[in-house]
Amino acid sequence: MKKKRLYGLSLLLSILTLHIEAVIALIVAVVYGFTQESPNAGGGGSALFVLLLPVLAVFGLAVAGALSVVLVSPTAWLGGVLGRRFGGREAWWWVPAVAAAVSLVLVVALSGGAGPVGIAVAWLLTTAGLTVPALLWRSRRERIFGPVTLWGLVAVVLTAVLGGVGLATGLIPEYRPPAIAPADIVGRWSDGRDGTLTFTADGRVTAAEIDVDHDGDGERDVCTGQGTWTYEPGGSTWSQEVDVSVDSCTFDYWNVGGTESRPVLYQYIGDPDSGDLYELTRAPGGS
């Protein structure tokens, strides 16, 4: 006699699987983030993330439960219906087929004008993410929660280890700011509007309409005047600084970012953890 599926166990399995997939996706996103151009925003955000973990866990539980009821359960049910209708019995391969169809609808509806490559990648990932919990939903085994938890932890740890090893060995190229020299700074740099800094080789600088109010409060506060500049290489490319001193203005030092072909001078706007930047790039003909 075929065992009856336990709905409660299926729901818990789905929630567990979605959480495991979310953690793996987070690890992949973090590793991917190390490869992308980004400012050195410090570690404050990590501490905040740890403090918010209990809230995120409760929120994640609610979201995983809702997705299990709205998407996972119907996908598993429809896969069984189609298997019985066209094959006379339930077959597991109907589940990924249904998951692919459901995922395609979701991705296209939420694509927001993304290109075909982005849509294809999102479709494949969403299909995989929906297929696994839907297949587990069909299981009639009573003692399946433990093995799923164990293999899920193995998958999470393996993903983290592979990502860490890839970054440490250079197999996954980690982003680093370009190494520059004082000669690379000489020239005119623009914020893309009216603001410019013009550096000369003798250590002089001319500021024109450079923003100095980075809090975003009140009217725009700008700096115009002449002064001096120095370059500090620091201990690594992350700690390079360009110190600009103009008598009529108060400046923070400028960090170095961008890439070798497109270096950027930037300052933080407000809290460094926000990642909001005021950037200057070399103006055309400004070398």
C-alpha cells in the first residue's frame, strides 16, 4: 500500500530546503561581490548584519512558508497530475518541467527590462531553486528530514569553502583598486556635472564647483578655489589617498577606486556603510 504523503512534513522540508538554497545563494552573492568594483566600506555592515540575524530568520521563515504554499506545493501537485494524466503514474521528471514553466512566467513578469542573457540565467536558477523543494515535497519517507538537513549543511559548507579557496588562490579574481602614481593624478577630474578638480604636476590644484556637503541636507554646498594636493600610497591599493587642501574649503581625503582603464577618485556620502559615493573621473582631454 502506497504511503500517504504527510503535508506537515512536506511543508517543513520545503521551508528547510528554501532556507538552504537562500544561504547558498547568499554565499555565492558575497563571493561574486568580491569580484565586482566596489568601495572599501569597512566592516560596520557585517556587525549590523549579525545583529539583524534574528529578525532576518523570522522574516525568512515567513517568506519560505509562503513560497512553499504558493509555489512549491502547486508545482509538486501539478507534476503529479500531469504524470498520471499522460503516463498513467506519477513521474519525477514532470516536476522540473512544471517548475521550468512556472519559473519562466515569474522571471519574465519580474524581469524589469533585463536582457535575454540575464533572463536565461535567472530562469535556470529559479527553475533549479523551485525543482528541489518540489521534488522533496513528493517524498513519502518519514525519516527524510535528517538526511536533507545533513546534506544541506554539507552543500552550504562546501560552497563557502570553494568560494574562499577560489578567492584565496586567485581562481576567482578579487577586485582591487588600481595602483596609481602621482603622475596618474595630474589632469582634470570631473563629477559629470559642473564640479572639477584640476591637478598639476607641481602639487597645485584648482577646485571648481566641487560638492562639499555630502549629507544631502539643505542646499548644495560647493567649493571653488586653489590649493595644494599630495598623494599617499598607503600600505595597499585599498589605502591610497589623495589629500586636497583648498583654503576656502574643507575636504575629506579622496579614495582611489575604479579600474586600471577608468580610475576614480571618490568620497563617501554620509555613512560609509551605505556605499553612496561622490565620484570624480578623468575628464575627456584632461590628462
